[in-house]
Amino acid sequence: MLKIVILGCGGSSGVPLLGGADHRGAWGACDPGEPRNRRTRSSIVVQAPDGTTLLVDAGPDLRAQLLAAGVGRVDAVLLTHAHADHVTGLDELRMINRIMGRALPLYATEETLGEVTRRFDYAFRGVTPGFFRPALEPFPVRPGGTVEIAGFPVRLFRQDHRVMDTLGLRIGRFGYSTDVVEMPEPGFEALAGVRDWIIGCFQRAPHPVHADLAKAVAWSRRIGAERTVLTHMGPDLDWAWMRQNLPAGVEAGYDGMMLEVT
Ligand SMILES: [Zn+2]
Ligand SMILES: [Zn+2]
């Protein structure tokens, strides 16, 4: 049994967006009175029974997310891609370095590692006394195989995000697919038989780089997932609306949501 915690389930600008009539947030179709509509940038942790923890993506809300979820241990980090909403929290891992007392292994494709080593070059220069810089150790991975990360057997597959590829992942009968607008066939093959699936779905209407609601539901049916949880949601997707309108087996995620998976 593994524990998955959705640290954040918002789109690239979170919900609410900055702005709004009073500059206290643009909520779109979301009810500001519903706490589950307040969404930070998308990220999860996967936790084994012994506490071993894999962090998937490190967005700009990472510090507050780890505090809110009570996560003080990270054994490895996996990045799905190098968009800002998935990587700009890498600096926050400096405190995790201190807690763990070592550099953190960072798994991503060569392309993603190239981007983050350019943007966060100081994080890849080894361990400093007291970790005054984050210390990350890059491990390149490729879609199409299974790689052991912090003891978790992680099957990786390529997803089409239009502007770049992203990594989808499967651990046992759990799958995580964010930032995807078309799923290539090997992705469906990798996800076949997944019981719990978290899928990025930005809005109701079609979107150029993200799956929309109809697409996410159709993919879920094709995979045969028992439980599908939406993430990476924008301000178009109101929690109460989704509770009333999503088909059986499909539900909206929320920040702090916990799933037990096998
Ligand atoms: Zn994103
Ligand atoms: Zn993206």
C-alpha cells in the first residue's frame, strides 16, 4: 500500500489567478467560498509504508505545500517536464537537503535536466557546508522503461504536451499523468490496468496544451481506471459543479487530498 498526497492540483497560475475586481484573485467559474477551489501548482508525493518519499515536480508553492502536508522527508525527486509551474520550487529543496544531510537525486529526461541545470546551475555544484545552496544530483531517465527511484519501480512513458513532451508515470496500479493534451499509444499501453489514475485536466472546453474534461473522461474509460482524480485544474472547474456533473469513478482532486493505492 502506497500513500499519494496531492500537494497541489492547480493549473500553471493556480486558483485563484492573480487579479480580480478587488485584486484578491480571479476565481472564474470557481466559488471562492469553497476551500477545495483554492489550488496551488500541481505536484504529488508518493510515500511507502516505511516513510520513503518520492516528490513528483517542485513548483513555486513547494514550501507551503510540504508544510501543509506535513512532509519533512524527500528521498528523490522526479520532474515531469521543465515548465516553470513544475520546477521553480527546486530552491526550496535546500532545507530538505539539510534534513536528509545529503544531495537529493533528481530524475528527469535529458531535455528537462538540460533546462534545469541551466536555470539552477548552482544547485548542481555539489554539497556545500550547511547547504547554503540546494544540492541536486541529476539522473537522466527515458520514457519507455521502468526505473527504480528511491526503491519505487517507476514505469515512465511519453506524453504529448504540444509545446514539449512530458513524462507520465506508473507505480504498481497507480498512474500520474499531468500536462498532456494527446496520449501516445505507448502511454495507453503503460496505463492499461491502472486502478487509480490522476490526470491533468485544465478546463471544460478543448485547450491547446492540456486535456479537457471530455478527453480526460474518455481516456479514463479506455484505461479502465476504477478511480480517476483530476488535477492541474484552472478556474473554469468549480469543485461543487464537478461533484454534481462528473461521471461515476471520476472526481476532482483538491490540495492535500490523500489516496491509498496499490
Ligand atoms: Zn503545468
Ligand atoms: Zn506544462
